[in-house]
Amino acid sequence: MATATLLRADHFQIVRLVLFVIILIDFVNCQQFIISFKSPSNCGVEEFFDISSLSCANCGSNQRRSTTGLSCVCQAGYKTTNINTEKVSIACEPCPTDKLAVTKDGFGCIRCPGRLSDEGKCQCPPGNILVERDINGNFLDEAKCESCNGNSPALSAPNISGDRCDRCHATFSNTSCMCTSPNILAGGLCLPASNLPTNVNPSVNYAQLKFSIQSAWFVENLYSSSAACLQFSNLTACQALGNMCVINMHSFSDQSTDACGLFNTIFRLKAPLSSVQDISYWRVNLPWLYYGEEPGLASRVLQSDPVPTSFSFRGRKKNTDIQLLAAVYNIRGEFLRWEQVGGSNLQICPERATKRAAAFSFGTAYQESCDLSVAELLVLHPEPLFYDVFMDLGGGENRKVLPLPTLIKNQQRNGRFINQENMRNWYLSRRMFLVDTMSGREKSINSSPKVIRVATSVSISFQLVPRTQEGQIFPPLMTVTYTDVLITDINTQTLSITFAVQYEMDQSEARTKTDTALGVLGGVAVLYSLLKTVSWKRRIASPLVDMETMLKFLLFYAGDLANVFFAVTVGSGLYWLIFYKAQQFVSVLLPLPTQEEQFVTYIGCAFALKAVQFLHKLILQVSIDIFLIDWERPRSKASRTVQATGETKREPSPVSIWRTYFVANEWNELQTIRKISPTFQIMAVLFFLEVLGFSNLALRDPWATLERPPQAYTPPYSLILRYGLAATLWLCIGLLQVIFFTVFYEHFVEDKIRQFVDLCSVSNISVLLFSHRCFGYYIHGRSVHGHADTNMEEMNNNLKRERESLCGQRGLLPNTDVQTFQVSFSNHLRLQYDRIQDSISRRNRPSRLMDASAANLSELQFRAYNTMNHFLGSFIDHAHPDMDYIVKDKLTLERVIGMEFLEASEKTIFYNDEAHSFSDLLFYGNEATLLIFDTLFFCVVDLGSQSFVLAAVLTYVQQMIFCFIRNTLGRKNLASKTLVDQRFLI
């Protein structure tokens, strides 16, 4: 028993151990490595940020956080006694009561000759330096305050650290380092009185934030820099003053005491001196900030003299490299270096070097954008750098550079943003910076900035010389837009930065040619639409000009004007695609995105007008009048017993209706057939654009390559090239399909239109179509055999006789084969047709005064149907002398303009039509309209979404929708006009 109990206990312990191991393994496998986020700013006063664990750790006793927050230092009155390898890396102990001050290095205690600072260290009066060690480096028992000898010949003063006597600045007199009246001490300089005002305005204006701040940097350096520049021609001081003017956005007003006002004052005072580099706007000792104030100067600088270099995309003289140089200065006005533009100097956004290099390949539209946090900008740009940008013209030993004019969008003149107005009012400048984190500091230059100013948009524009054949350009223009940022939370605040290089040319000539083409072709479209309207009036036999006539003219004009817009836009897009991508020496450049807006408007107009034309034709097609004339006659009489009398009567056997149903169903199936395959069309276009890479031809660069390496820069698409490429490709594939269909498929596979005509003859059914009130089409399907309602053997014999020419021909006239006609009906015939048709269509009208049953109503309709069949058949057989007809050929001019010169006033006119023009009442005969509409729909969706795939999908969907609408409404109209039940139209 005890043994069993022991075994059970051991078994229980084993189970617990196994469960513990399983839980432990599951915990290890499922552990999520999540830690708390901490930054130095999150640590307390007695904590420091441990960079190894990325967390806050406690300082030791008598310690506090350092200024960086990454270590601990001893508190005031405590010296450092030990450095170890633990987390708390120092030990602190209090100074004795007789030596309360801590030495500067923090490792010793000492008595002070004077007072203590807030940090517990000795402090000497002005003009003295603090000495804590003897000549051998041993701590003194008591620190000394040694005065610097400011008199000649020593002329010394404490350095910035206060631990050494240095020679005072050369601006002081040769006898003393004291700056006595009337001299002025400013920025460590002793400046004599000058024409400059002493009460300078050290404020920086942030116009976007609508306030100004007193900049600590300006307070300390503005007057001293301006005075040193004017009095001593100090080059560094002049550059520093120019930098402060650049920080103020080159803005100037009636106030002459701000940075730009002082700069302009000195600029005018130095007018008697010679200029630099023979440039009148560049005065001796001063930086070149402005181009001048003459009205219209900007256009003369930017559009007068071409740059003495040329660019070529191909050939032995290929030159696409843009070489830009920048002279770089710091905020103190010191020249740092010449720098090749193309790295991170003007492009703040982090990007691969290969993509950045694409910005300086001529003809490649470049744009990069990114979002950077304010914290990143403060770390990467502790103080601003200033750039004077030049274009390197080469020349070997005689190397030349061209200054790049700069347009500062934020520049103000008397409170007006002049560079956001017309070019005539522009004030071009030279120097620029990217990030200014210095001037927004109020308390001191070491404090955190209250505001920063960032160049959020930098673009370089190259303009082609008009009518050049050698790739010449005007001086490039650099445009800079700054954004003022009020610091609230540097970790959450972000800025969107953009750098772009764009190319443009004068588009006025191209716009003039386009508008001229639209005007001329639009005038032709008016005449053609008037001709169509006149033809329509003749075909409806209405001489009156009424509102319906005006509406019809506008509908015709919409379609013709859509064709004009389409032809001009496709031609323009194809022109830009060919001439831009294939040129050797640069002679044309693509329109800018803003210049493409008018072109896109033309495309929108073409699509809207073509949609109106398409809907107009769709409505006409689903509302035509159609009647199927059955020529079949009873061949025998059948016996029928009368139930009332029991007598037997012989009556004609009924003619089968199935032939009529069959022809009606075939007509129904013809309604939406086309000369192209929409599915193949879409798949082929997508194959060329997306699979073969034809879409790369629409990129805004001069290279006609279909494949691009993934690491290469991909420029944005040109809307004009994208439209020209897509429209041309869609049209070419569509036209190839039409050619294949008409030349090969219809001749060697099947021709459904001719098959339908043949079916009518075999079925002994003629088709009469009214596209207008007094105009339509006639398909003569009267069988040459007299009967078609027969058995298989007789039908085959009849067909064999036709093949062997043992019977008459199928044509309407004897000994002719013409079965299809265009018909101008007389008004008398149309009135008679309408009277009979009114009875057939009566079932669609309310019959409040009729109490007959539905069967009686149907009997009336069938009787009217038979009457119509008899009437039209007798009309074809010339049985109505007052409604007779003639058959003739159309004149060539009549066929071209689509109008009949003769009016069918007395006799109906049948025009021979071997081209089967009745297909105009089907999708088949309107392939041009459908193809253009699909092209425009595809292009409009693509221009809006920048996605060929989405455009293809939506184009396919709209094709299916309109086919469904055309089939549904066409079927209903066919059933209504022919009394064929819709169940037989499948």
C-alpha cells in the first residue's frame, strides 16, 4: 500500500514536471520581444539615458543628469573621486568646508578668491582669468584671478573660455583693449562710429507665422558684421551680413535697420568702387545677393542670352550631363569649399546615389519627395550652410562658370510677395540655404530654436531657346520656397520636402498651331453638321426649321466636333512622342504638367462630345421601325369542320410563322456584333503597354527604351505622351483587327451581314427598315422559287437549282442580284404605313373605351399585321400606282455626303446598295464611332488614375454594359414592331 502511494506520488511529480516543461517551451516559442520606448527627454533629473539598454537608469547618490542626458555628473559642491565600470560610472563626495568650490574639471576642491557660480565653481570679475593649478599642474590651495593686461604692448584680454589671456582684436586701438567712446563694442569688436545706425533691428520676420522674433544670432552679430564690413571691408563680416539678409528671405522695405536694409545701405555706399567680375550687381567685398531692381530685368536675364553650351541626346556629340558647382559658406561668413552639386547638398531627401544622379541628366524630368521629422532636421543641420550655385561650362584650363539666378518665393518688398506675381515684377537673387535652425533662437545661440525655416521646395528649370536646332538653353532658374515651422514637438512634427528639375520651352507656337487646327477643322465640322441636318430634314420630309432641327444640328455637331478634338489631340500626342523621343540635338521639350492642362481639357471635350454622339446613335438604333414581309402563300387548302352546323369547309392552310421568327432572331443576334473583338483588343493593348514595356515610352525623359533597371530612377509620366501612346496603340490594334476582319475573316470564314441577306432569300422574308420617317433600307428576300415553307428535299433541290443557274436571280429587278437598297419613301406611303402600324402597336396604349377581351385585341393586331404584310408586298409588286417606286443608282457625290438630291415627292426611290448600308442601324456599321469612344474612354480613365490596367478593366465593363443595354432595348423594340414574342429572340 505504501509502495503504491509512493508510486502515485512519483507519477504526479513527473506529470507536473512535463507540464512545466511544455509551458516553458510554449512561453519561449511565443514570447514577443517588446520593450518600452524611452528617450533622453523622458528621463528624470536624477536619471540618465543608458544607451546600452535604451532605458532610463538612476544616477548615484549626490549626482544629477548631465546636459546631454547620457551620463551623470556630481552635484554642485561635490567632486568626482572615482570612475568604475559599473552603470553608475562615477562616485562623488562633498568638498571640505574650507574648500567649498569645485575645480573646472570637477576632480578637485579649492578655495575661491571671490564668489561662487550657480554650479559651485569659482568666478572671476570681467577682464580676469581663473588660475587653479601651478606651473606643474598641481592644485593651488586657493584659486587666483589674474587680470589680463589690456595695455600696450600686451593688448590682451580673456579668451572665450576664460582660462587664458589672448591678443585682443585688431579693431581695438594700439594702446588699449578698452573700447572707449565714441567707439562701439559689438560682437567682440571695437568699431568706430559710422553712417550705420546703432539701433539695428535684429528681428527675423516669419511671414507665414505672422510674427517676428529677436534672434540671438542677429543681436550678437548684425551690427558688428555690418560695421566691420563697411569700416574695415572685412570679407568674412560682409559674407555674414549677406547671410543674415538671406535668412530674412532677401526681403527689404522702407526700414533700413534690418539685415537686408543694412546690406543695401553698404551696397550703395560702395557704389564708387569697382564691381567684381565685371558684374555691376556684384560690389567689391560684398556677396552677390541681388540682380537689380529694374522692371523687367528677370525676363532679360532669363530669356536673352543663351548659355554657351549645347545638349544632344544621341550621336558622337552626345551631351546630357549637367555640371553644377556651389560655393559653400557657413553662417559666420567663412568660405568652406567648392562643392559639386548632386549629392546631399541641395537634395535633403535620403535617396540612392544612382537615383540622385538622374536629376542632372539633361531632359529627364526629376522629382523626389519625402517627409522628414523636425528632430532629424535639427540633428542633421545644427547650423545653416549657404550656397552660391553655378553652372560649370567647362573649358579645360580656361574653365568658366555661369551663375544660376535664384527666385525666392518668400521674398517680400514692402510686405508684398513680389516673386509670386508676374515675371515682370520678379526680383532675382543669388544665395540660398536649405535649413536654418540658428536664427530662430531667442535667448542665446546655444538655446533650442523656437522656429526653424526649411526649403521645402527646390526646383531648377531649364528653358530651351526657341527654334534652336543645337540644343541651346537660356540660363537655368532655381526656384526656392521656404516653410516656417513653429517648434512644438520635434518628435511628431514633420515636413514634406521636394526637389525637382524640370525642362520647358516656349509653347505659344504649338498652342497657336493646335488652336488654328481646331478652328479650321471646327469650321469644317460646322458645315458638315449643317449638311447632315439638311439631309435629315429631307429624310423626315419636314421643311420647317424648329427647335427639333436645332437640337438635331447640335447632336450632329457634337459628334463631328468630337472627331475634330480627337484627331487634333491624337496627332499632337503622336507628334510629341516621335519628335521628343527620336531627336538627336535637342530641339523640342515636353510641355510642363501645368501646360498640359489645356490639352487634357481638349481630351475631356472629345470624350464628352463623343459620348453624346454615341448615346444619340444608341437611342436611334433601339427605336427604328422594322417590319418583316412574308412572301409565303398557302400552297393547299385544308378541311375544317364547323362546330355549329357540322359542315366541312375547305380553307387555305396557314403559313408557318417559324421562318419569320427565325429571321427576327437572326436580326436580334446581329445587333451588337462588331468588326473587332473587344476582349482581344483590351488584352493586346495591355500586353504591349505592361508586358512589353511600351508604357516606358511615356516617361518624361528622352530615352526610347522599353526596359528600365529596377534600381534606376523612374521619372513621372507625361500626360501628352501617355495619351498619344495609348490612343495610337489602341487605334492601330483596332484598325488591324478591322482590316483582318474585312479582308480575311469575312471572305474566308464568315460574313454575317451577307449571310443574313442570304437567309432572308432562303426564308422568303423581306426586311423593311425605317431609320428616318421617310428614309430607310430594304432587304429583298423574296424567294426565286416562290415557296420556302417546304421539306428538306425540296429545299435542297431549290438550292441546287440556284447553284446551277436553273432559276431566276434574287434581285428586286429581273436579271439582277442586288437585294439591298437605300430607300427614300414618299410621304403618302409613310402615312399609309403609320395608319396600319398604329393598329399593330395599339397593345402598348391604354384602351379605356374598349371592353374587348385581350384575345379580341390580339386578333385585331394580327389582322393589322396581315394587312401590313399584304400592303407592303403589293407595294413591292407595283400594285399601287399612287405609291409606286423606281430603282436607280446613287451618284458618287450623294454617297460621299450622305444626302439624296432627289426628293421622293410622288414616287418612292430605291437606291441600289451593294455595300449593305443597313448595317448602319447596328453596331457593325458604326465601328468607327465605337472604336473612338472606347479609345477616349480608356485614355480618360488612364489619365485620371495613371493605371492602364484599371482603364482596361473599366473599358471592358462599359462595353459589356452598353452591349447589354443595346440588346435589351433592341429586343423590346423588335418584338414591339414585328409582333414576335421576346421568348423567340434568344
